Amino acid sequence: MPRGDKRLYTDKQKRQAEHIEEGYEERGVPEDEAERRAWATVNKVHGGGEKPGGGGSGKGEDHEPMRKGGRRGGAR
């Protein structure tokens, strides 16, 4: 599968990436960098595409990367 191919991602993952990308663009991040960061976040959360054959197939989700700035206030 060539790099950048999104066939093994679910519709939910694609929607999440689009939403994350829009948030970066609203904060002034260039479009190509916003897209790169959005997919990096989706991959970190899901471990890759969740359809069979993808790296994240059968794994749980880790929502920690979607927290703004990580944990705030010194919480451990």
C-alpha cells in the first residue's frame, strides 16, 4: 500500500482527521501542515487504519493525544 493511502481508515477516522485539521487551520497553521498533524493525531489515537489489514485493527483507542496540550495543571 503506497504512503498516504487512506483506504484502511474508517469513515469515523476520516471525519476526525477533517475536524482536527479544521481546528489547526483556525489557529493559523498552513493547510498542508494542518493535514499532516491531523493524520498524525488520528494514527496516534487509533494506531493506524482500523479496517482489516490496517495497523489499528482490533486495538483500543487512546484519547490522550487529543487532549489540548496534554494534561494541564500538573495532574499525574
